[in-house]
Amino acid sequence: MEPSSKIDIAVLDDDPDFRNYIEDFLADEGKYTVRAFEHVEGLFAGCEERLPDIVLVDMKMGDHQGDQVLEQLQGRYPGLCVIMVTGYPSLEDMRKTFQMKAFDYLPKPFTLADMRRALSRAVDTFGLGKTPQELLRERLGQRIKLMRVERDWSLKDLAQSAKLSVSQISSIERGAHLPSIESLLAICKAFDRKPSEVLASIDL
């Protein structure tokens, strides 16, 4: 499913050539907006003004270390998607940033395909560019499928238990449609679960 709005990306790097390269690449992709910052202070001011969906942080920038910036970002904005970028890749740095919950680690020079893959994974993992309704539809479908698999039920088994059609269940699990109130009640009853329980277990 294509994102329904542009993904906002902030880039922190002290190399103007790299900032221009990333800005041009993201603009050409047509599905991202980008704000590039040379200094840490500018990045944090930009985040206060509008929190980006994804932040690309250079690992080594003069007086500032990328891992310190990552720590500050995670402290201020828990769960923010941060991708570390470095021209001096090392296994130790990679390990450290992943332990600090960086989403990804891109060693320079990387190809445009590498960047596309990293951004695509971030968009899919964080549900970026989707409306709350799209996220609810998708994650409720995933939750229902998980409950079905845990019971070792086929689509037909759940359909029979909930007295719904196989195509209805399949459509709900794929995130193509939200179930009606009646259908959700029937599905929850089939699993002996309260609707409020199932909805509370969805991470939006």
C-alpha cells in the first residue's frame, strides 16, 4: 500500500555535499520532504517546530558524535526512527547504535538502492505516511490473523466459528477493510476475547 502523504525526513550532517546529495535524491523520489541541518542545535530546533518521521544522523561531526545525538533524540522523542550514517564504519559503532535503538546503520558510500531499502523498511515498520484509519485497519487485521494462527485455525475455521464468510475474514486480515461492529463482535466471540482487549493490544 502506498503512503498517503509525504514522509518528513531530517538530515544532520556537517558535509554540505552530502546534504545536497541527499536533498536532491529525496526530492527526486517524490514521496519525501527533507530538512537538512549542519548543526545539532538546528536539528533540535527543527524537531521542536515539527517532529520528523525519520532522522538521518552522521556518526562523526566535529565536536559532536552521532551516538550522543542519537541518545538525546531517543531521550526527547522515544520511539523516533533514527538511521545512522557513517563514512567510518566499524562493527563496534554498529553494535553500539543498535543497542541504543537506532533503526538502521548505513556505511558511506552507500548506493541509492541501499538508501531506498533502508527508508522503505522504516516506512513499513513505523507505518509512516498512513492515516490513523489505515493503520488501524492494517494492525487489527494483523492481530486477528495472529490470534487465528495461535489457535492453529484455517480461514475456514474462523469463518465457521464467527459465522462470517471466508472472503470477509481474508479481507479483514489483509487490512483491505475494517470489520463492522457486528463482525468484530463475532470474531472476538469466536476467540473468547473482549473487543476492548483486542483493540487495546494493537500498537498504533
